[in-house]
Amino acid sequence: MDPSFRRFAEECPDAVIVTDAKGRIEYVNPACERMTGYARGELAGRTPAVLKSGAHEADFYRELWATILAGREFRAVFTNRNKAGALYYEEKIIRPLASGGGRISHFVSFGRDATTRSHEIEELKHAATHDSLTDLPNRSLFLDRLGQSLRHAIRTDEAFVVALLDIDSFRETNNCYGHLAGDAVLQAVGARTRGCVREADTVARTGGDEFSLILAGADRASAAIVLQKIVAANAAAVIFDGRSIHATVSVGAAAYPDDARSEDDLRAGADRAMYTAKAQGGNRYGFCKAAGG
């Protein structure tokens, strides 16, 4: 290795890895040792695959090798795993080095820890798609998932159910107990409803006291069981500041394809059914009238 490059690399704040043409590690600098947790001697003779986390698909590495073997620079943010097993994010540049004859003799990479920045980006993404009070998906994310569910159902000929949930007499709850109590009720309804469904389902807060649900792969019969659980779970009192607050819910639902076949029609059908449930006294669920029924 060129002595001047080695002096530069030893003092470089970025993690430097030099490999031979087959990807075997010949040199790492102190910054790389600190980032990965591996001592220089532990990495020598191995390949950077020792740092793989499993987060990247095979296509990612195929593109990497195709790029650098063609003599071009490859840039990406890598999700790696250090010696202790912890994930970290590395903003990395990999460059091929050619010998005097023009053949690639080595590869050198410069990596900068991007873990903090990646976490900040993920937090911003989460904040943009989730309700700050309940941490449930917001209206934007719900509509995106509804579109995905409809496309999947059309492609696979699979049923699913859309439901809208509204808290009964929520304005009176706020007026009687205060807005902090109202927030506690919203959080309780969100958590209780989420606890009644599967991981594949969606519970979102889409309005002030309105929640929207997508029950994946469900027909009317299977959805009815879930909706009954949701109504029962939310009939229990919410304890706030030593007081019992009773806040029941009304739920309306529409099934694809029996009740409606578009996003707007599914939501409109669930909305009508929800208002019917509320008009009947609340603390209940119901389905919209089936198309043609």
C-alpha cells in the first residue's frame, strides 16, 4: 500500500476498507475498527460480507458488483451489523483501483456512520404518516393502504372489509371532563381497537373522533366477529384522573366485493352504516346495505 495513502487513511475520520480484486480485506483503518467493533486482524483476509445484516436483497449486491467491476464508483447507504450484533447505517462510497495495466487490482471504500441521520429520517417519515396522539396510521396512510388492499383484492379475487368507527357522544365527554380526558379516551379507543385485530389489519385515526379500519381477507361473517369484539372492548369505562368515563362506539362496515367495489363506495357505505348504528343508540356495529339488496 502506498505509504502516503496509509498515512491519510490512518487519520481519516471515515471508515476505510481496502480489498484485493476478489474482495478480500487487506487493510482497515482505526475509524473502521471503531465503527464495526472488529480489530484489524479479525477482518484481514475476510470479505466485507462479515458485516452483512441481511437487510439488503441480492439485487443490491449484484448492482454493487456490476458497477465496481465496470470501473465505476458505487454509492449507497448500507445497513450493516457490527461485531456485537447491533445494526448500524453506513453511507459508503466504493471505488475500484486499477493497476498500471488498467486491470482492477483493489477496491477501496470510505464509509461514514449515518445511523443517527437514518433514525431521524425514519422518525420524520413516521411522524408524517401517523397520528401524534394515538400513534396509529393517519388518514393519508390509511388511504394509501386502502388503495393497496383494493388492488390486491382485484388481483387475487379476495374479500376485505372497510369499517368506520365513531365515539358515541364524544363532544359531551370533552365538555364534561375536559380535553385531556377526551385525549385519554381517544388513546384508549385506539389501543383497544388495535388489540382486537391482526397485524395484517389496519386501524387508523382519520378524524377527530373517527377511526377507520381495513380487515384484510375478511368477509362479512368473519368481520362481524371482529367488529363485535371491538364494540365490546370499547364499552369498558376509561379511567382518567380517578374518574370512570363511559365512551362507547358505533361502527359501520362495508365488504368488498359484496357491498361495494371502489374505495369511495366502500368508505361511503361504511359511513352510512356507522350513522345508522349511531341513530339506533350507538354501542353497536352494522353493515351497509349490500349492492342490489
